[in-house]
Amino acid sequence: MIEANAHRAHSAPSINSRAESMSRLIGILFLIGFVISNAQRASPRAELWAFTGPWDPRSDSSLRANAARMDVAVTGWIGLDSNTALPIQPPLFRDTIHLRSGVRRMAIVTSWHGDRFHPSSIRLLARDAARLARAAGAIAAQAASMRYAGLVLDFEGLERADIGALTRVVKAIADSARARGTPTIVVAIPAADTAAYPARPITEVADFILPMLYDQHWSTSGPGPISEPDWVRSVLALRIAEVGASRIVAALPTYGYRWRSAPPAEVVSFTDAQRIAAQSGAPLARDARSNTLRAARPGEWEIWVTDAELLSTLWRQTADAGVRRIALWRIGQEDPGIWRALGR
């Protein structure tokens, strides 16, 4: 009995201590959960948009395999005829992809025809009101028939004097598309060209701009990184200063180039770059300054290509800048490791 009383006398404080410790632990866990919940509300998950290349079977394969990781898939292609500036009918590429519920499908509307962009098409539409109305109506009808959630307008090659023409054309297409039930209008713009593609007047007639944060070195330039992180950070900051991060869809690359002695450079996928490097005995190695994979055969060719590590860095710094919509140009070319690296 004495031993039993002694045991109770010693165990009671221990039970109380455990109860107090448990209470403190529950309080700490509640606080951690509260902080995480608030952080998640303050920093929402970035949307992933992905462009396809409807001429490339690899693009369709990647889309089918990875659609569940995407919020938006740009699967449609509406090209403007270089002579008439009207939408090409029937479309050059049929959009036959069926995606799971929850992935918003969009289409690109582009002045690319043949082997280049035709800025003359946009100028023609801008000065001919009847032609512009006809083109805008046809684009809106096609978007409605395909139930696209939005359009990405890609009219490259324009000059500073063309900003009035660009905004006139964008507004006509946007008005027609919205009237037919396609609500979101995005305009793709060269990342660093704030003269010909100033963001503010464009966002007065469109919902978002999409700075193309790639081709720091391009097919007819000398070789070099496609999207060096410091370059991406600086040009993105320019666009954020113009209109704010909430009006931006930041487009990042998945591809690379192989430069030879004569331009233009050849576009290469990550898998292409791996194969070329392996066959030639010139292994891909990371350039310390640009964080980009590079391989070269002096006097023959030089490759710079995006991989999962670089893309993860670009994604992170873009999200850190407050941009919550990030697009990939384009799937089918990517390092397969990007989906894991992006937490998808």
C-alpha cells in the first residue's frame, strides 16, 4: 500500500507534465498549420501553360502524357494568310486532341506563314476596317466552334511605328472573341523590345502579355545561352515595371540551338542535343555563368540547350518575382526531368 501510494505520488506529476507537453505540441502544430495556410493563400500555386507544336508528333505525345500537370494547353493553330491576312481555311493543323476535364484549351493566332512572320498582314488589317472585321469574326467563330478558353496572339516582326496598328487589330479580335464566348486574350511579345511592343497599351486591349523569355541568342545570332537567368530576371523586371506581375504570362524555353558555320541555327530538343553530343564524343557540360548545358565541336558546331535544372531555376525566379502564370514553349522538346523538377 505504501509502495502504491508512493508510486501514485511520483506518477501524478509525470502525467501532468506529459499532458502539458502534449498541449504545447498541439498548439505549435496548430500555429505551423496556420502559418503554412496563410503562406499558401499569399503565394498561390503558379499556373502552368504549355504550347504544343501541332506539326510535331512528339508534342502530342508529351501532351497526352503530361496533360494532368497543366492548367492551360495551347493546342490550336490559327494562321493568317500572308496575302489576304485572313485566317487560313481549312486550318493548316487540325486540333484533334481531347484532354481531361480541368485543362483549359487555347489557340494561337499567328502571322507566321511559310517560313517567317509577316508583319505586313497586321498592317493590312489595321488599315482596312472591313477586312479586319471579317478576319476577327472568322477567328472568333473558329474559337467558339472549338470551345477555346482563350487566344494567344503572336504577331512578331512589327516596329515602333506599328503600335497603333497592333492595338487596333488586337482590340478587334478581342471584342469579337469575347462576344462569341472566348474570354481570355493574351498577346505574345518579344521580351526585351519595349519600343515596338510596349506592354501598357497592349494590356489596355488584352488581358495579359506573354513576354517570350528566350532567344537571348537566336537562330541568326552568334551562339550562346537561350535564356540566361540574369538576362531573364532583368527583362522580366522591365515588363513587371510596366504593368505589374498579375498581367503577365511568362514564357520559358524547353529547347536549344545547334549553330554551325553558316546561319540559321538548327532548333534541337533536349533529346536531340543528348544524341548529337553522345555520337560526336563532345559531352554536354554546364556553363557556369549561364547555368546552361553546352557542347561543341570546334570548327563544326556548338549547342546550347535548356534542361530541367536550368528551367527549374528560371521557374523559381519567375515565381519569386510574383508572376503566377508560366508557359513552356514548347512541349515535345523538353528534358523529361522538368516535370519532376517543377514539382509537377
